Amino acid sequence: MRIRCFVNILVFCTATAAVVSAQQADVIIHNAKVVTVDAQFRIAQALAVKGDRLLAVGSNTQALALKGANTKLIDAGGKTILPGLIDSHVHAADASMYEFDHAIPTMETIADVLRYYRSRAAVVPRGEWIRLSQVFITRLRERRYPTRAELDSVAPNHPAVFATGPDASLNTLALKKAGITKDSKPPAGQRGKVELDAKTGEPTGILRSASQFLNIPSTGRKATDAERAQRLKMLLADYNSVGLTSVAERDASESGIELYRSLWQKNELTCRVFLNAHIEPTAAWEKVEAQILKAARDPLHKYDKFLWLRGTKSYLDGGMLTGSAYMREPWGLSKIYSITDPNYRGLLYIEAEPLYRAAKLALQNDLQFTAHSVGDGAVNALITAYERINKEFPVRAQRPCITHCNFMFPEAIDRMRNAGIVADLQPAWLERDGATLREQFGDPRLAYFQPYKSLFDAKVPVGGGSDHMQKIGSMRAINPYNPFYAMWVTLARQPRWTDKPLHPEQRITREQAIRLYTINNAFLTFEEKEKGSLEPNKLADFIILKEDILTVPVDRVKDLQVAETWLDGRQVYRAAGK
């Protein structure tokens, strides 16, 4: 990999020379390997901090020249420094509460799943619902849903729901309580499906777009506002421990926005947060319009470096982890996903016209629009909507986004580049789910699955995220949020439980992997002039690593650890025993 070192740092700092000469640094970190992630990916020796900004980035001599009587000097001992890392896609407000009522073990087999239901049935009052969410069938060794009969066997006296993404498997009592029969249909205008047994014609227990059929009452102890705030602060602190200084909350509910607002007002955020308000384009237009305008008129829509309401989020299709992503070609018959219809292509939740109208109004009101779009059919539908709007007014400046876009095709990448569409991808799914997807679709159909190299080559702005939804703990979380693990995925493209990489021609370089979680994500959130690289006048967000990401063997990238995390010019994390 080509790395450019500073030869004449004075050239780099010329634009701020007058400011630098008149100021003394609060903190100087020297004797380091500073990976600036600037346009040339240059390497410096030191950086100087004044308040919340970088005063200078350059040689040891030049940084130390800014020392004053009260300057704190830190000798980095040759350690590598990166810009603060950014996750383009989290659901932190909800994820922090996932285990509030009780701990939920890691599950890798159907036996693990059934053991959980049996344990809950022993403590949950008879007749109350037992719900397990986001244990994806692609991540179970058996690669299938637990059956209706299996759930009956471990929880016969409780309505039991195994919810994985938008779809779910129910036991007999749950079907009865929900009033679901072979004739059940989703509400008018909604998309969903009750899967029927091919032999009996009765429900198998599997529901597509299950929320259209179910209204499950809440169970367990209800958290107070103070408890919700404390749990979110715990999660943000854990984000800091793996180098994250900024996140995009990609589907914020009204209560979630208020929770963030409360922490922001108390100066208790330890991550910068870019908010996407949830909207429902399938609702009556008056309601959709009201949702979008409410976000646009919220005081948080004015830029703030810690909390900014700048986007909206919708759900265009189902999920690849559950068998409902909307594809251009049929999924194919599948025991894994319990698909019995040879023409089934998944579920598209939003028709073309309401999608166009919602996206247009959001973009007109200075709100980035994005939609969960997993399958290539959904990706095509969202690009088409953006292209239609682009004929009426240029959309590039608003950076219209596609979230997930796992299944791509060459024409889609070209169209994204031409319209100025940005992409929000989640590498973890390649490693966690690649083996199941290969079994379902075969290698040829996965040629453009998470095509990072093709996106970089086409200069389509692409950022990396986790889609963190449950649990606190960077590698125990469902959808791990450790950014070094995610970078490794883009370098190796190695699905777990296999010995064969998935389309290694789509691997990217270390420089590109770092950009994925720094300057690229800053661009996705309109903040590339504020953060994402280590340059004078930018925010002083950076991390110090225990090992050098540029030189460790590729397989050790996923295990890199953070020694210190700095946000806004102050240390927010320091590893024990550092």
C-alpha cells in the first residue's frame, strides 16, 4: 500500500500558519504515527490540540513549537493514531435496552433457541407472550426457522414468537391469540404473507412482515426515563472503547429523538449523533407530510456538532436474513427460508408513487432521505425514485442514500454515481451470513454482493456501518459494532464456517477500509469538512491504537484494540493497564 509521509509539513499547514503562530496548544501528542486520512493519505508524527479543534498536524518539531506553559505533552511511543471512527448505521437507543429485563444468551443452534424458550416459559406467567427477536436463521447452524411444533413443545402454554427482522415464526397459541388463519391477509395497502403448509393448507407459523399481523403487548418491567438514559450512556461509552466517536442513528423514533435531546442538553453525549427520523411513506399523505415537516422544523435540524437531525428513514423491502428482501429474480424454493412459491421475489413495502413523493419532500426540505433496501429489486426501485426527482431538481447536494444495498448490479452502481447517490453498507453481514447466502443463491448471483471495490472504483461514496440493533458489547452484539472487525471483513471477505472467500475480487485496500469508517462516513453525514480526517481546524476526534493497522497481518486487523479515544479535544476512553 502506498503511504505518503510529510516532507514539508509547513506546506500542509500554510493555510493556518497565522493562527498557529499566535496560539499555544492545550495538548500535544508527539512521537506518533498519525494516519491523517487526508486526500493523499499522508502520515505525520504529531498533532496539537486547542480546545475542540486540531491546531496543527505535522512533524514533532513543528508540533512541539506550539508548547506553552500549560500545554500537556503526551509521548505516544510510536503508536498509530487514526481519526475518530464513524459508524454509518446504528439503532443505539433501542439496542441499549435489549437486555434491560433479562440477559439473552448467544444462540447458534435451534437447540439454543428452544432452550431459551423453555427457560422463559419457566418464569413468565402462563398465557403471557414470549418474544425473541433478531436471532437470524442465517446465523443458526441448521439455517432454518424453529418450527411451529418445536415452539409448541417448549412453550405450549405461552404464545411464542421467534421474530427475525421483519418476519417471524409462531407457535400454535400465538397464532390463535393473534387470530391468524389460512385466510388471514395484511391490512389494506400493506404487504405481508401467511405461509401455508403445501400439504395441509394450514399456516406453518411463519409470517412475512409479521408486524402487519401482530400486536404483541409489552411484558417485563418498564424502564424509567432515567434508566433509558443510563443504558444509552453505557452503550455510547462502549462505542468509545472500540474507537467510535460518531454514529448515525438511522431510524429514530420520536421517543428516541427526545432521549438523545435530553443527553445533549445535559452535555452527556460521548458520541456525535446524526439522526434519521422514522417516517412511513405508506400512510395517508397528510401524515407523511406532517412527519417530514416536523423533522425539518425541529430545532435539532440546525447543525450542531454533537446532535443533528438531518435525515429520514423508511423501509422499502424485507430482509435477506429472513427471506423477504425484494429481488429482481425469484428467490427460488428454499428449505432455509421456508419458501415454497417458485415465483416469490420477496416483499416491496412501498409503491413507486408514495416512495417518490416522500423522498422528494424530504430532499426539498434539506433532509437526507434513505430507505432500507436490501434486495437488488428494492435498490433498483429507490434509484428510480431518485432519478425521477433528479429530473425536477438536482439531488446530489442532498446526498440521497441507499441503506444496506447488499445485492447490487453494475448498472445500479453507474446510476448511483451519475445521480450523486451515497451508500450505507454493513460488512458484518458478509462474514456472518455469507455461507447461508452462498448455499441459497450460489456464487454467480453473489458477484455484486456488497461490491466494495466496484463502488470505490466508480467513486460512489460508500460508508461502513454495523446496523447494531441488540446488546451491549462490540462482538457479542447481534450485528457486531466493532469497526476493526468490519474493516477486516472488507479486506478478507471470508464468511464464517467456510474456507472459501466470497468474491475476493471485491476486496479493498487497508487505506480504503479506513476511509470507509472515517472520511467516507463523514461525507455521508455532510460533515467531511468537520471530521473524518486529521487536518488543522477540524474537530479533535482521534484514537490511539495498541498496534499499527497499516502493518499488522490482515487476520489481526479484526483484533486491533484501542488504547485511547479522544472526542472534542478530551479523552473519553483509556484502556485499563495502558
